[in-house]
Amino acid sequence: MTVKQTTIRNILILGANGQLARNTTRVFLRDSDATLTLYLRRASRLKNPDPHRVRIVEGDVLDRLTLESAMEGQDVVYANLAGAMKEQAESIVEAMHATGLRRLIFISSMGIYGEVPGEKYRSVLDPYRDAAAVIEASDLDFTILRPGWFSLDEAVAYRITQKGEPFKGHDVSLNSLSDLIVKLATTPGMEVRRSLGVSRA
Ligand SMILES: NC(=O)c1ccc[n+]([C@@H]2O[C@H](COP(=O)([O-])OP(=O)(O)OC[C@H]3O[C@@H](n4cnc5c(N)ncnc54)[C@H](OP(=O)(O)O)[C@@H]3O)[C@@H](O)[C@H]2O)c1
């Protein structure tokens, strides 16, 4: 039996057409009572999965006016982005300050602290590292997730490593990440001001 598990009402999902965001939207609708605002560029790409609980907003995260407008009345921001990560992190932090929001869940990547045994520092992760630094320097109630490679298996089985600990394993299912994101978003105080490695258990 699925337990409905939220007192948090309103969740803003940035980059809502992303692979992980679409999977997590499905899990939010299944496992919580939350109302969702799906924020994305070229919104016509996304079909509204539940018009009673989901609103779709077209916008770029770097467009501060549109972003702040979408943040009005939200409880949690879940950022599922790629590309210009540092600039987007700065835009999100500033917009959250301007609108008085505090809770941010931000998807990053394993390896940003050189924490994956046997993996070298890779410049491809620079934007992720820089974005995490922006968020960690803020006063927000953030949780940064550093997932391993996404896998498509159905299993929900994951372990968490804290910042400063070596990352364990190398992959994690989308369903595991979505399960964790929904729990983080709907459980006040869970893993606040932490940066979590997430990998298959
Ligand atoms: N795949 C893996 O194995 C893996 C492992 C670890 C970490 N990660 C990271 O985890 C994150 C989420 O993964 P994912 O597969 O869900 O990524 P994804 O499918 O590439 O989705 C990222 C989304 O970010 C959106 N975006 C980029 N810039 C934007 C902006 N300025 N304004 C609004 N939206 C913007 C993109 O929108 P558009 O569609 O409009 O471009 C895209 O839909 C990514 O950063 C990924 O690199 C992935």
C-alpha cells in the first residue's frame, strides 16, 4: 500500500521536461498530495499529467521575472537542470531570496568533490561543482543530490553518502532518485544543508 506522506503543499519543478524530473513528477503524483508547478522551456512539449494538481509554466530559469512569478506561493523548489548550472544556481538562489522561499533540492552529479574512488577530476563537472558552491554559500535550506549514472531498472534501492565520504558504487535507478526526492520535498527538515551522494544499495 502506498502511504500518502505530505504536509507540504506546493512544489515547483525546474527543468520539468528532464528525464529525472518526468519520472519524479509521476512519483509525486502517486506518493504525495502535493500540487506541482512544472517549469520548463517550450512548454508545449509536455502534456499535463493531472490538471487538478499540476500547473505548467513556460520559462527559462535564467529569466528572473518569470522564475520569481512561478515561485510565488511555493513551499519547495526542486531543480532538475543541465547546461549553465552555475548561472542557473545563482538565478535560483536570488529568486528564492526575493520571494522568501527557503527549501531547495538541487540535482548535481557524483564526482564534484573528487569523491568517487578511481575517478579523476573531470572538467565536464566544473559547472556542477560551481553550482554546488553557489548553493552551499547561500543561507537556503538546500539538499544537493550527487547521483551516480541513472539506470532504468524499476528497483527502489539506494544508499546515501554524506559530503566528505567516498562515493560507493557507480549507478542508481531513476525510481530510487525519485523516491528520495519526494521524501526530501515532503519531509520538513530532512537532510537540510547536506550534499548527498546517491547510489544503488
Ligand atoms: N544521466 C545520468 O546518468 C546522470 C548522472 C548523474 C547526474 N546527472 C545529471 O542530473 C541532472 C538531471 O538529469 P536529467 O537526465 O533529468 O537531465 P536532462 O534530461 O538533460 O534535463 C535537464 C533539463 O534542464 C533543462 N534546462 C537547462 N537549462 C535550462 C534553463 N536555462 N531553463 C530551464 N530549463 C533548463 C533542460 O531543458 P530543455 O529541454 O529546454 O533543454 C532539460 O529539460 C542533469 O544535470 C544530469 O547531467 C545525470
